[in-house]
Amino acid sequence: MSDMEGVSGIINWDQVNGGAPMYEEGRRLYTEEINAAVRGARAAGATEIVAVDCHGAGKGWTFNSFIPELMECDWVSGHPWSRYTELLEKGCDAALMIGMHARAGTADGVLCHTISTTTWRNLYFNDTCVGEFGINAAVCGHFGCPVVLITGDEATCREGKELLGDGLHAVAVKKGLTRYSARNIPPKQARPMIEDGAKRALSSPIKTRPYVPAKPTKISVDLGTVDSAKEFMGRAGVEFENALRIVSRGKDWMQAWDQIWHW
């Protein structure tokens, strides 16, 4: 499962927004980091590898930012975010999270946000503040699949280890200086690092457990403005604690999440 903001060399929205002047460069950087992880997985003995594009680039590029002619494995494009579960339902050995970014409000998180750059401020699974990495880990965890690798900036790798523990393999390809600046590792060095990280993560005994938030599960979202509240009004299972906080409760994480994140 992959995102674009955590790729080496990417530090502004023009590199990740479809049709923007620097987007094509960003797509190439993105695709080649995916390919590096694929090569590492193959070297570790993986027999079926599928890359899922989880980047909402806008326009016709949403979840469709990989450069097809460069891809080195099967990939999923155009599918709703966090909803491709075919392999997980069949039984998937491990998940790799490539190009991840830090959750909203992370001072050294390059292009940090959670779901939306403006609508969502904080997201909690029970009492744990999470970002998009946590959401993807919970999707995998619901089907018993552990996440074994995270790549992105230093803040993202730190966030991943805080959630899943030191058994999570991590490859930092840049160090955030602000939200829109970073000290980057050159792609020709970052890609071999990712390749080696994927190989180690899949060759070593797995030391992370599938991430399953405690049941019953409470999911809370702090909204950016009262204007954002309208899309949640009247939803079954969703209530407002105050004008800027919504809460969803379910028997497990997936039920609580389905009430918030509609197809």
C-alpha cells in the first residue's frame, strides 16, 4: 500500500497534485520507490506482489499515479481509498507501506495531513491518535495481516514505530525540516535502501502483530471547521460530541470505520 508524499525528493503539493507542473516528476519518483520495494520483496521470496496506489492526486489521477510502463508488479489503480481487500480476505502474509506521510499536526512531517489537508485535524482509534498509516494498518489488521515495513520521512517512521512497536522495519528517505522542506536522501541511494528494507522485513521473523484496535471500538475525528460537519450529519452510528468532534462506535474497528468512511 503506497502514498506519494513520503517519497524522497517530494516536498510540495505541485509534485503530488495531478496536472500540476511538477507532478510528472513526482510520479516517476513515486513509481521507482514502489519498484524498489517490489525487488526487495521478490529477493525475499515473495511469490505474489500487488501494489495498491492510495494517493489521491485529484482529477483523473486519483489512485492512478503510477507510471504503467515502469511498473514491475501487478497494481491496483482507481479503487476507493483503503477499500481494496481482495488479497487480505484470501490471506496475505504481510503488508508493506511505501511513501507514507505523517499525521496532521506533525511539525517535522513533510506534507503532513490526515485524510484531508483541511477537513480533518486529529483522528483517534479509541484513545490513540493515528494518521493514514494507522488507518491502513487497521484495514490490514482486520483481516489478520501484519504490517512489516514503513518508508517515508523520519517523522513517519517514528509514528509507525510508536503505533506498532520497534519490530516494525522502517526506512527513512528524508528528514523533514518543516512541512514543506526536507533534507532528502538521493533517489539512487534511497531506492536500494527501500529494496534492502523490504527484503529484510520479509526475510526476518515477523515481529509485529496485526494492528487491531480494542473492541468495541470508538473512532473520533476532530474537524477543521464547522462547515466540515455537514457530511456527517444524520449518519447512523455517528454522533457529535461538540460542533467540531464526531464519534463513531462499533462492535469492532471496521464497523466503526464504515460509519465514518463511506464508499
